[in-house]
Amino acid sequence: MAVDALAELLDQPRARGAFLLRSILTPPWSLRVEDRAPLSLVTMIRGHAWILPDGGEAVRIEPGDAVLLRGPDSYTFADEPGRPVQIVVHPGQRCTTPQGRDVAETMQLGVRTWGADGDGAAVMLSGTYQIDSEVSQRLLRLLPPVLIRRTEAADAPLIELLGREVVRDEPGQELILDRLLDLLLVSVLRSWLSSAETPDAGWYHAQHDPVVGPALRLLHAEPAYPWTVADLAVKVGVSRAALARRFTAQVGEGPMTYLTWWRLDLAADLLRRSDATVAAVARQVGYGSAFALSTAFKRVRGVSPQEHRQAVVPAALCPSAGPTAGGRG
């Protein structure tokens, strides 16, 4: 069974009721974003904006640019660098003035639309993902704090469609918006991962290797199988030494080390997303007993499976008001 590396890592970031908002802005304007969302996607529909990441350089974005912002660091959007902050976006998408006065009701402009008036020079779409998946952290760790990509011509209709659909309030609208947001996210990530700008992403590029690619797909598809390097080498048709050498050179770690991390990432997600016993999770990811999984988990992650399961997970973002204030459809 072939498992695409990007699809596997994006399975958990998939939008599920993601917070999606259209902002209509009239100069002078400046928004300080402190929502601590793990991943946000922003694109301009009209006009321009400047992104001012904390500790980073100001960057101008135009219509057709798609921006990924990796949290939890804060950043500012403004029509020009140096503008005094007018609005602060807090966790839970609560919006206030810098002095703390709530502005959610006074700035509502309709379904999932927000701003000072409806004729602003800049129109911006923003979506936030709440990600607690350990599997997906391998991808998120690669991302820079701010990633800007010029969208392909083929994606222009997607952005236009997202802009039209975000203001509709129809049955099933939340599902439509989630999938459109996902399509744009995957397009941006795929373009970036395939470019020369990507840092060490051996696990992604290695999937195209005629030897390492099949080995990775086997490990991803059957993590519970009692793999050895020798078994894996037989499956892909090379010697044990050749596989170990090539896998390490391309992925940055040996097959069994990679498998350990993969199994423990899967276990971490299963522990958080189900009420299965530690023993049941252990069997699903290739450990013979709860004790074996607990030992490996504690050695690599520093906590037991039960401690990991009981740890507080950030709550999903929710709007500060109903659908007309920018909430879910």
C-alpha cells in the first residue's frame, strides 16, 4: 500500500471547523495577532498588507500571495510598517483594542466578515488550524515562522472560490470551507517542499528514491509489523548494508531509528484521540506489551504514555460570537 509522505503528515492538520474570517480594512490599519494558533493561512483578495513578525523583517504581500504563519509566535498585519496597533486578536479569536475594550460586535460586517466598513481598500482571508498531532510536528518543525509563496495560476480560481464561499451561510458550509482551506494549504506546502528553499526534509525528498521511497512506504503502511533492516531490504530488493547506508544518507537517520520515532508519534496521537488502553495502542504500533511501549515512550519523550494522555491539549479555536461575527458556518 503506497502512502504519500505529505498526505500522511497532513492527515492531522486537516481543517475540522477551522476558524475562517474575511477582514475588510481601511487605511490606516494595524492588527496585532496573539492568538497562539499553531498554524495560520492568510491570503489577500484585494489590496496589500505588511506582515511584521516579532523579531523578523517586515514583508509586503499582494493578491495571489499565500502566507503560512507558524505559531505560537505573535505578529502584526498593517497597511504600512510602523502603524500603531489598533486591534489585538487574542486566543479564541477575541478581538480588543490595545486597552482591552472588546470590539467583536462593533466590527461585524456580516457572515464571517469583520472590519470598520464594507468598502475597505484591503480584503484579507485568514484561516487558523489547531494542531495537536505529534505525527504532523515533523512537518511543522520544518516551517519557517513566516512562509510566503506566490500561488500558481491554477490556484487562482481556488482563492476566488474561497473568497465567495466564506460569506455564504448555507447547510454544510463549514465542510466546504474546511476542504477549500485544506486544498490551498496543501498547494502551498507542496510547492515549498519541492523548492530549493526547503531545509533538511530528507523524509520528504526520499519518498521519490527508488529504494528508500518503497522502504518508507512500507514502514508507514505497516508500523506494527516486526520490521528488521534485513526484512525491509528483502522487500525492496537490495542488501541490508545498501539499504541502511542509503536510507541514512537520505533521511538522516537509520531505518529502525526512523521506525521508532514513527511508532511513538503514532502512539502519542492514538493516546490523545482514543480511550484505548496502553496495551491496545502498543499492539497497534508494533510493541509487544504496554510495558515495552511505556519504556520506549519514557526513554524518548521523557514522560509515560499515561502522563502524555493526561497532559492539557490546547482547546480548538472558537469564535467570540456567532456565525455573523466570523464563526463557523
